[in-house]
Amino acid sequence: MSFDHLFKVIIFGGGGVGKTSLINRYVDNTFFANVPQTVGVDFKAKDISVTNEIIRLQLWDTAGQDDFRLPFTSSIYKGAQGIVIVFDLTSEDTIRDVQSFLKEIDDHCIEDVVIVLAGNKSDLSNQVEYKSIIDEITKKKEYPIFLTSALKGTNVEEMFEHLAKELLEKQAQSNITRQMDAIMNPTPPPENIVKPEIPTNKNPKKGCC
Ligand SMILES: Nc1nc2c(ncn2[C@@H]2O[C@H](COP(=O)(O)OP(=O)(O)OP(=O)(O)O)[C@@H](O)[C@H]2O)c(=O)[nH]1
Ligand SMILES: [Mg+2]
């Protein structure tokens, strides 16, 4: 199937927070109680229709374990347009991990990336009070937070759809900026341009009549 836009989206988050499960739920509508730990990077893609355009979300499922993820960081970050940082609502450590992911993203200086946060495992009752920790970590910057359950499917589509719409909007905005730039700063013609010689007729023939 062809598509109008392709967006690269990375899924980050600590070990076992449910990154692979969220992707499985979104792309295949499946859930497994036992999921093999991700090593390196896995990929899945899903095509969705947003405002009459087909968007292909290319989802990069990363390993929660630093040892399995860090060797791949440069290829993971290259060309990334969207990022989901997942934490486990029942684990304070994984909520605090959000800070190191935000710092890592900052260190890689990806411009104009769309970031959303996902508090996963919302079906479980032993949840930690995540809001104050996230507020403390993100300071004044506000990121959309979706409380998801890969097990039940709660908010999973909503989160990826929100991301897709944001990515589309951001792309439209940067196209407008580029067009405005081209209008305001037109490229000057090269200075050493060779003008074609126009033959001049020094002895023009007189007309016959
Ligand atoms: N109750 C509940 N369990 C979940 C949910 N999402 C994932 N799990 C379980 O949590 C465990 C880890 O899920 P994964 O999807 O492998 O987590 P991951 O973040 O990909 O883990 P790594 O690849 O090791 O970093 C599995 O046993 C899942 O079944 C959820 O929404 N609710
Ligand atoms: Mg995984």
C-alpha cells in the first residue's frame, strides 16, 4: 500500500515498562503475558488515515536495558521525528527514568521532534503518584501524557493518533516556513554566470525594397 507521509517514531522507556506490548497492541491488536526482552531494535509499521492522507508510522522498538540499546543509539536517533517515552505507572524507578531519556534526546539535538509520554499498565491498581514526579522532571515544559494499558488496549490508539496528527501538523508548518524563507530570501543568480553572446550584425543587409 502506498502512503503520503512516512514518520519515524522511537519508543523509549525503562526495562519491562511495556514498549513492545504497546506496539503489539497498536499494530497487531495482540497482548502476551510473556514477551521476550528486546535486544537492540525491532521495527513494526502501521498505516493510518489522518485528514484524508495515509500516514505510515515506522515504530522503532528499543531495548529498555542500556547495554542492549546504547550500541545502537546513533542509528536509532538518525532521522527520528516522533518519540514516545513509556514508563510503568506501578514503578517509581521507571518514572524517574524519563529524565535520563529527555536528557539523552537533548544531547542528540534532534530538532523539532514531537515527544509524548505514556504511563503504561493503567489496568494495575498499585500505581505510584506519577504526576508530581513528572512535573519535577519536566519542569516548565509540558508533554502530553497518555495513561495506557497494552493489556486492555486503553488509550493506545489515541496516543499514536495524537502523535501522527502532531507530526503532520509540524511537517505542514515547516513546509510553510521553508516556502516563506524561499520567498523572503530568493537565491541570487550565480555571479560567474556566462551570458550567451547575442550575435550582432555589424553590416546589416539593406532590405530588398
Ligand atoms: N498488566 C499489564 N502488564 C503489561 C502491560 N504492558 C506490558 N505488560 C507486561 O509487562 C511485561 C513487559 O512487557 P514488554 O512489552 O516486554 O516491556 P518492554 O518495555 O518492551 O521491555 P524490554 O524490551 O525488556 O525493555 C510483560 O510481561 C507484559 O505482558 C499492561 O498494560 N498491563
Ligand atoms: Mg521490548
